[in-house]
Amino acid sequence: MRKAALSFLLLLSANLLLAQGSESDFFRNIGKIYVVVAIIVATFIGIALFLFYMERKVSRLEREINE
């Protein structure tokens, strides 16, 4: 049963990977691919800035505890 479920998931994931070509062409044709890329980049920049801010805050708190 477990092998059958794993085989089904692998088949499904392979099918989804092959189907992505038409969706990316669709976004590219209507010019929305740049909007999608901009949103992804903005999200990653936001996460990086948040992590940088939190690291500085944690470092400051660690120094206060050690003093």
C-alpha cells in the first residue's frame, strides 16, 4: 500500500512539473511573469530584512544578559 501511494505521488508530481511549462508561457505571453517575479523578490527581501533585524535584536539582548 505504501509503495502504491508513493508511486502515485511521484507520478502526480511528475505530471505537475510537466504542466508548468504551459502556465509559465501563459504568464509570459500576457506580461504578468514580471509581476510574479517582483512579488517573489519583494517577499524574499522582506524576509531577509526581518531576519537581519531580529538577529541584531537578539545579539543586543545577549550582550545585555552577559553584562
